[in-house]
Amino acid sequence: MKRVTIYSYRSTVKKRVNRETVPGKVDTFLIPLIEETERRRGRGLPNLFNSHMFDGSSLSLKANMDIAVPLLERCAENDIILEVEAGVVGGEEDDIDNKGAPAEKLYTTPEDIVEVFRRLGSVKGGKYLFTATFGNVHGSYKPGVVKLRLKILKEGQDALRKEFGDDVSFWFVFHGGSGSTQEDIHEAISYGVVKMNVDTDTQYAFTRAVADHMFAHYSGVLKIDGEVGNKKIYDPRSYLKKAEQSMTDRVKVAIDDLKAAGSTLFNW
């Protein structure tokens, strides 16, 4: 794989509360965004988003793909990349708690990978990414807590080639990548990962810089013992600049870890 990127500018449908909510979120959230892009393109303007994510992982695979296929057809007409997901990512994100998910749900099977390719590959001109799960978990954990089975991705690619030919492969997404070792990241890339979440790591980098500022300038931030503090110190711009720089530096680390320097999602 030549292209690796961290999250592109995109919208997300990720409500895994129950099976019934997923189609509703598509109709009320995702479709209106696609419709706005269609209106913009009709006026000669660029897309509102270059990619969208549909997470139907709480559904059966058939129901998941029954929604994903027409979405991809519509996205293909508008130069939008669609990301789909099959298999549950553990942990918690955006108030959706999968900490109690059964262990087997955390691992996408080669059979599921083949079926996703069969369904989505039927869409002419469709560009898509596939989030297959291999024990990955949202959040950052101490070494040894998360049990990744990265070989699932290789097994899936092997199954695809056996079923459809040697020139076939998936572009995978690595959700829950924060805290991963560089060794695991590079192995995932070798199996076809082209996109990876590092949200928790960048959140921490941002907040750590703010915390450093507050602790180093405690008396300037607060009005202690009748003093007035230091406006230059408690001005949010003073520490938010540091936070933004800290996050930028962490993103640079991620780009290097992902071997993504000099690449772009637009070279499709």
C-alpha cells in the first residue's frame, strides 16, 4: 500500500445504541450531508465533505451491506469516499460504550471480509475503506491490556485473493489506534491499513500542554490571596496556542509512524 493517512475531514454515523437506530441516523444525518454536496456540485462548488463513514456494525452483516451498497452508489456519483465497518471496536467513544461486547464480536472473520468485498465491489466507480476489527479498542491502555490479532487482516486479504484473484485487496482502517506500538502500526500497514485513528493520543497531547501551563503558572492563572493574577498567563490564547502546537507535534509523530509523509488521500 502506497498511501497511508490519518483521519480525513469527514462526517460520521456511529450510533451503536441498538439495531433500530442505525437506518434512522442515515436518513436524518448522513443523507442530508450527501444531499448538500449534491446541491453544491450542481452550483459548481466543491464537495461539502470528501468522505463519510457509515457504521452499521451493530446490524447483521447482510443488513449492514444492504444499507452500505446504495450509500456507496450515491457517494460514487459525487466523488465521495465511503468508510464502512463490520465488527465491534471495544472501549468507549462518543458516549457509546462497547466495553462489555462479547470477545468474538471484536474480531472480523475472513468470511465477513470476503462478503463485504463482494457486496461493495459490485458498485461501479465506488471508492471505499473498510474498518475490519482485530481486537482494537477505543482509548489508550497500558501495554498488554489490548490483545490485537493483526493477522486477521492478512488472513482477510489472503481470503480475498483466493476468492477473487491475486490483484484484489482491501484498504483497511485501524480504529482504536491510540497507544499502539510502532511495530504494530507497521505490521498493520503491511496488511493493507491506509487509515488510522489516533484521537485519544491527540486529545492527551492537547490537554497535557494546558495542564503544564496551569501547573507552571499557578499563581498567574488564579487570583490568589487577593491578587489579580497575570492576564497574559490566564488569557486562553496563551495556553491554547501551546495546546494546538502540542497536538500538531503529536500528529507529526503519527504521520511518521504511519509512513505517510508526502502522501495524500487525493491520489486515488
